[in-house]
Amino acid sequence: MYRRLRLCSNHGGYEAVADPPNRLDLRSVRTALEGAGIPVVDARVMLIATLESEVTISRAGRLLFKTPDPGVAERSFERLRGILGLPPMEPVEPTGSGSG
């Protein structure tokens, strides 16, 4: 399962981290993305794909979406999830349980 998207410390993007780590075969990931018509740069230890935002994909399954817009990051994550069969993102915890 992926943790909820969180804003990076420099506020330039959002990251999704698999917990536990989700080892990815970058060669297979590249093949799947290119098969879906997504441009990919293979930097050996990571892939850089161009979706609605640029995304960096690490071997450990960490995804870095280079956008300050959480909606764009979420849509890009869901698109990757559909293409690559990634695990879902953890559900959002309800706020304000009404007790208290």
C-alpha cells in the first residue's frame, strides 16, 4: 500500500512512498509505460516518465511527482497504478469524529 501523497520539503512536488517498499523491475515498468504511449527516460537507477506531471520512479517504488498541484499528482498516481498494477493508496482518515 502507498502512503498518502505528501508535499516534498521544497514544496515543488508530491511523493508517494510504498509501505512496505514495493521493489519494481524498472525494465518491466519502462516497457509497460512505453506500451501505454508514455515517454520515459531511463536513468538506470530510476525512470523519469512524462504524464500530466513529470514523475520519477525508483527501484524501491517511491514516486516523485514534480507538480505543486495535489490533484495533478493524485491523477498521475492513479494512471500509473492502472498501467503498472501498483498497490492502492492508504485511505484518507476521516476528520472530526464528532466526539470530544
